[in-house]
Amino acid sequence: MNFGTSTPADTAIAILDRFVESGGTFIDTSNNYNQWHGHGGDSEELLGRWMRERGNRDELFIATKCGARTTVPGDPADAHWEGLSSPAIDDAVKGSLARLGVEQIDLYYAHIDDRSTPLDETVGAFGRLAADGVVDLIGCSNTATWRLDRARQTAAAQGVAQYSVIQQQSSYLWPNPPELQGQRRHGTPHYQHAGVEHFDYLSEHPDMTLVAYQPLLAGSYTRSDRPFEPRYAHPTAYVRYEVLRQAARDLGATPNQVVLAWLLHHNVIPLFGASSLEQLEEALAAAELHLDADLVDQLDNA
């Protein structure tokens, strides 16, 4: 998200080089990163320059998003977001293709749920992009389960590609129940967290994949200077956190690594954001961390 802005370009490139050197291929960005501290599209532009310089486009799986880019430069308030009308999607994908310098996007997300636009219009626009080969896979983010299902049913009725990926915030700790009910963005419910219904839906639809953003809760699992947000500071979360910390001690690992390994064990793709090589190295080690059945059971039922 911050590549090219608060994460300087040279640091971002070093992270990307090390990630690929270690065997990494999946890189996620968005057309509005980082409009809060840059002009928006900064991340896509940096990735595009890096891929051209390295000549490695064919080795990578690139995901990006549309719908939440501001239409008023310098003012990223959600009231100005581009939304998910057919013209907005068409304009957005052209911009992302140009900034990334690619001919096809491997995974293209509806970044938000725009309920001011008829769902059949949004679904049809994404379906046309897939049919034309402009994008390969399509997905959605920050979306309630019933809206995901309705979008997939609408796509089936239209005979176009369905969403096959959903990206929600998800981690080892659960937030307070009100957070699972969504927030409102410009009058539209904004369901950031993967809730019980999301996981139930995914268990019944093996063709769907969950990508979990902010899995490490901005460093709160390990950094005393970054306490958990109030939504995670409740008794149940505290008990669960203590089980996580004990598991990390027993494994000789960090709590961050156990969180990432636990998500991977449950077939959730953790979307890790690094701002330093040290953070990246810690995360890479999680891929090699083995959680046996007993430990997984302890973590699941804490």
C-alpha cells in the first residue's frame, strides 16, 4: 500500500527483489494506493517500473483493485470515490494497465461494495473484462456474504465470470461483534472483516478463495508501541492472544509467524505488507513453520 510513499522507493524495491528471490510471486496493489499520502496509483507505478527494469512480469501474479480511487485529487474522502459503474470500471482498468505497464491483470477486485450502482451493471462490467482477456480472475473486497452470493448468482444468470476471490480483513484474533456487522462508507455498509458467514460460505464453495489483509493487525501482536485497537481489546481476544504467545514460545517462533502459519494451514492467503527487509524475512520464515494437529486444535478453540 505504501510503496513509493511512506515506504521509500529504494526500500520497496529491495523488498520486492528479496520476495521474488525467495520464490514469491503474488503481489497485491490497488489503483488508490496511496492516495492518503501520495497522489494515488503510486504503488502501481512503482511496481510497473520495477517489473520493466527486472523483466519479470511473466513470473508474477499481479492483483489490483478499483472502486475506491478518489475523483478529486488531493481529497481521498470516500464521498469522492469512483465507484463501480460500468464506465468507472472501464476507466479504472485502463489506468491500472498503464501504470503497471502490463497487458493483462491476473486478479482484478471490486475494492468496495458500491450499492449506489446496480449489481448487474458492476457484475456485467467485470464479466466483460474477463471475457475480453483484459483480466484473468475477478474478485471482490470489503463485501458482505449475501452480496457476494448475489453477485455470483447474477454473474451466472448473465453467463459471465463469477467472483472467485474475496479479500477481507482477517487475523487470528476476532474483533468485537459490532465490527463484524460492518461500518458505513458514504451510506453503504462496508464489511471489512471476514465473519462467521464468510467462512461458512467459503466452506460450501471450494471454488472461492479468501485473501486476508492486515493479518498482523499493524504489528500489534509483537510491538508494545502499537497496542491492539479497542475492537480487539476484549476478554476473549486476551485469552486467545495468550494461547498464541505460548504457541510461539513452544515453537521458538514469533507470534506474527504463528498467525501467518495458522492462516496458511486453514487455506487462507495472508496478504502481508512489509515496510522493511527485516519484516519480510520474519514473514518468509512463517511459510516453513509446521503446526501439528494438536497445536492447531489449541489455537482454533482458544
